[in-house]
Amino acid sequence: MARKDDILRSFLTHELLESKYDIKKEELPSSIREALNSDKSIIKAIALIVEGLDGSTQVTDSVLRNQVTQFLNEAL
């Protein structure tokens, strides 16, 4: 599994997704490609954020986690 897939998976298993969006863990995509094709807008949005990492910008996991967490909090 690629690093971006691992990052995506860590966000998709956040308890807010299950509680607020009624998304079950067994329904979660396992890759960025699958998430970008999701019919769930929150999953697609998170995938777009993670996919947007181009490697040339030094974004640490903690910075990315903060960005996605902020997005999730605002989306609620």
C-alpha cells in the first residue's frame, strides 16, 4: 500500500466519519483511486486533500492530519 493510501486510511477510520456520516468501516475504500470515485462526498473530499500532496512540498503527517481534522470539524 502506498503512503498516500495509508494516510487516507488513517483519516477514513476516524470515529467522526462513522458517527456523523453513518459510514461503516467495511464500506471504506482501500485506495486513493477508490476514494476519488466514492459517491460519499466526505470520502471524496478527504481523498482529494490527500491526493493533492505532490511530494515537492514538505508536508509532515502532523500538518496533514491537522488540515484534514480542521476540514472535518468545519464540515460538521
